[in-house]
Amino acid sequence: MREERGQIKGNQIISERYTLWGSIGGDVRVVEGGKFYLRGSVYGNMNVERGGRVHIFGNMQGNLTVHRGAKVIHSGVVGGNVINMGGRLHLELSSRVHGDVKTKSGETTVEEVEPRAMRRPERP
């Protein structure tokens, strides 16, 4: 597993297990075999292709596109649009998307707060 804590300039292709605590100034492509854990920042767009896996804990400035056969869990912040083109996309309650969430195909789930009336009563 590769970990980075510094600043990386330029577009990146991720095809291995990779955790980023720093930042990337460029676009990111996650391809087959890539498992990307974003705990820092990406100043660009991200494309997750077939066989790619991503968990966003940090921040992204651009758009996120999830292609057929890819899987993304979003817990952080995306400054642009999130587009599902046939993959599996899960938006956690803590996530923020400053653009639009668009599902053209695939499975998109959005975690929601359970309505107060539906909650189980608290025990004393």
C-alpha cells in the first residue's frame, strides 16, 4: 500500500492501493485494481473507471465521475458535480456536494437522517 503526505503536481493514474494525506494538483484517474483513499485534497477532476474503488474523506475541487463497474463512497466534500455513469455511488450523511448529483445509470444511494417520528424511543 502506498501513502503520500506531500504535494503532487500533475495528473495521476491510480492502479494500486493508495492513501493520500497530502494534495494532488491535477486530475485523478482510478483504474482497475486501484483503491484510492482520499484523506487530503484533489485540485482537479476525478474519474473512477471499471474496477476502481474510491473512498473520499477529504476534499475535491472538481467533478467526480463514477463509471460502470466502479464503486465510490463519498464522506467528504466535492466542489463540483457528482455524476454516476453506471457504477455504485454512496453518499454518506457527512458528505457535501457543491454542484449537482446526477445518476445517468447505476446505483446511487444517499444516506439520510432518520425522521424523528420514526426513531425508537430512548430508554431512561
